Amino acid sequence: MRGGEEGVVMILEKTVKLGHGSGGRMTHELIESLFLKAFFNPALAPLEDAAEIRAGKERLAFTTDSYVVDPLRFPGADIGRIAVCGTVNDLAVKGAKPLALSAGFIMEEGFPISELRRIAGSMRAAAREAGVRIVTGDTKVVERGKADKLFINTSGVGLIPPGLKLSSASIRPGDAVILSGRLADHGVAVMNARGRLGLSGGIRSDAAPLNAMIFRALRASSGMRAIRDITRGGLGTVLNEAASASRTAIEIDETAIPVKPAVENACRLLGLDPLYVANEGKAVFFAPASDAPKIVAALRSHKYGREARVIGRVMSGKKPQVRLRTAIGGTRLVLTLEGEQLPRIC
């Protein structure tokens, strides 16, 4: 929680809990009160999807992520594909052209080599689609029972074009909020596979490298403020982070937010809100409203953005918040989740 007049973030728990990996409030408390305090520096301070670092005259984006999804494969993707796509997307939302990735594998003794070979092939295919190479890596094996089959870490570096500066802090009142497509496909696909729920309707993960789609949007708008990929914590969490960074209020329209009917029905059955369910192939864009038609057209010209649309607007407000205009005409706050809705979803 935030306490005292200085707004100091405190961790209330004495041990690490699953909620600390949720992307929600508990994650932010852990990062801000422990890791940011321990490692503080100007590159880390914005706490965005990738850090910006300088190498001479060049600006590089650098990011890292670890993947612990359970099960390892599910309709539409597997741990290898989301490891590559997640890191590529974290670079792309900073406007960076991905240059190279690393891949680290932590394997449990007894893990089948045939399965490892299949996952490596999935990573190779995803990297080829994204136009990036995996150039270095590491392997570690732990005793049987000391891990859960396989964990993967990927890091990536990309080149930021001259003059481009994307940041949630740059979002301004009057900006349009643009979503690239349907929500919650990935999280529901994983839960369906994990629980062997047998949900019908062709529910598949949306895991995809978004760099080519994002670059089309950037070419269409010289005024782009910020781009965020929507992963852990879903759209609701990402919008709250954006509102906090820009000190604005964001209002979105429930009727404009696309969710596949089978996924929406599954969320009702599982007691989930699609706004908070993880995605691995969707992004949200913030740009001047005058640029919105061009951005939507550019996104729809790419296979991963065919359902792109404006879902809301940025407004001035006394305090940062996210509001949802409901289908029945009311308004409710979209809050940051306390902890974990779906553990081990990526």
C-alpha cells in the first residue's frame, strides 16, 4: 500500500506470494519498494516494457522476461512461442527494431528431449516470423522435483529510430485510446488447457510478434504518444499504469471492446473479467484523436490488427483513474487488481 505523506510504497507481506507475479498491485509494490530501491537508476525509473539505453549516438531498447506458463503447450502456442513473442513485443512497443534475443533454459531432470526439441523449433519459427535471431543463451538443469519441467528466460535488444520517443508519461488529454483486437484469448486458452475444461468455440492463444504491425501504425502517425502490449493483468492493468504515468483519466467504452463470444462465455463460467485476462498478441495505442483513423487503418492492414478500433479517450482529471462506460449507460471504475487472477499464465 501507499502510506504517509510521501506516498511511500510498503510491502505488507513477509514472504513472496503468487500475487507478487500477477502484474497487479502486489507486483507494483514489490518492484517499487524493493527492486527499484535496490537498483535505482534513470534507465530503470520509468518502469516501462523496455529500458532505453545509449550506445554512442544510438538509442537501444533492452528488455528481459521469464516464462513459467503451465501447461507448456496449449491451443495456438506454447512456452517457446510466447517467450520469443513477448520479448519482441516489449521492444516493439518502445518503437525499437528488434536486433537480437537471448534464451536461457532452466530444465528439470527427466524432461523429454523430444519436447525440448519441439519447443526450440517453435522458438525458431517465431523468431523467423519476427525477423530476429536468437544469438546467445544458457542452459541449467536442476534435480527432479526441484522445478516444474521447464522455465525460459528471454532478453532482447533493439534499435530505436532517431527522434522517436514513446512513453506513457507523454499521454495527453484528448488522445484516443486504440486497441488492436480481441481481448482475453490467451489467458482463457491456457486455463482451458490447464484445467482440461473442454470449453468449445475454437479458443486459442493470440501469441504473436507484433513488431511489423506496430511499425505500420508508427508510419501512419508521427504523433504517437505511447504503445503498450497487454500481457499479465490485462487491459485494465495497462490502462491504470498509463493513467498513473501521465496523471490523466482514461475513459473506455464497454461496447467498443471486442471479446470473442466463446471467450466471453468462458470468462463468465470461470468468474473472470476479460479486462484483466492476459493477452500475448494485443497492444493498446495512445495518439492524438486526429491521427486515430490513420492508425486504425494501418493496424487493420496487418493480419494481427484486423479488429483494431478506438475504444476510448484520455481526459484530464483530479487524480489518475480509468473509467468504463458500461453497455447500460452507467460508469464504473476499472481498478488495478490486488493480486493474481490467473497464476502462471505466461
